[in-house]
Amino acid sequence: MVLAPPRFSPVIGWMFLMGVWLYGVIAELERDPRIAEVYRGSGNLTAARPHAETAVAMARKAGQPYPLASALEHLGRLELEAGNLAAARPPLQEAIEIADRSKYAHQQVMARVVSTKVAIAAGDPREALRRADEAVALAQP
């Protein structure tokens, strides 16, 4: 008795390949620090934090000021949304310093905007107004 090879179904083969591809995409996304913004946007701050911290670490290692300022600003925003005002201030201050040194106008403004929100949440109207004024001045053409 000779066994015949199983019949190949192109549909089953395609579904298998799509499953493998999708698994790879999901695994890659879980290693991507930008996924922090997806988690943050969905309200899952606990899942977002390690990815945001990874983004900061990767940007530090790369030695690129713009990605580092951006990653720090996102980490500060995450801490603000989590209600960790004291933890939000250091990354935002560092983001401002890096953006100012590098003359990255967008990050200069964005880090100050988030810092303004932290000051408002902390009940510090003087600091909020100072940061807001700085952001507006930097945003002028």
C-alpha cells in the first residue's frame, strides 16, 4: 500500500503563512519602543511604561538628541497621565535642556507644553504660566 501525499490547499497554505507573518509583526511591535504611545493612547499606562523607558534607553545609546528629547517628553507625558507628577518633571526638564541645546523647535515647544500641564496638575500656576509663555514664545515664527 502506497500512501499518497496529502493534498495541498493553497488557502490553508496562505492562512498558515499569514499567521506566521502576523505573529512576527506582533512580536516585533512588542520590541518596538514606539508601542508605548499605542498603549498610552489606549489608557494602558502600565504596559506603556516599560516601552517608554526602553525608548529613552535606546535613544541614549544611539546618542541622537532629537529622539532622546522626544522619548523623554513622551515618558514625562506618560508619568503625568499616570498621576506621577514628581516622576514627570525630571524627564521633561531633560527633554527641554536637550531640545534647547540642539535648537529642536518642535521638541522645545512640546516638552514645555507637557511641563505646563504638570505644573497645572500640581497646582503651581506661576510655573504653569512661565512654561506656557516659553512655549508660546518659541512657537512664534
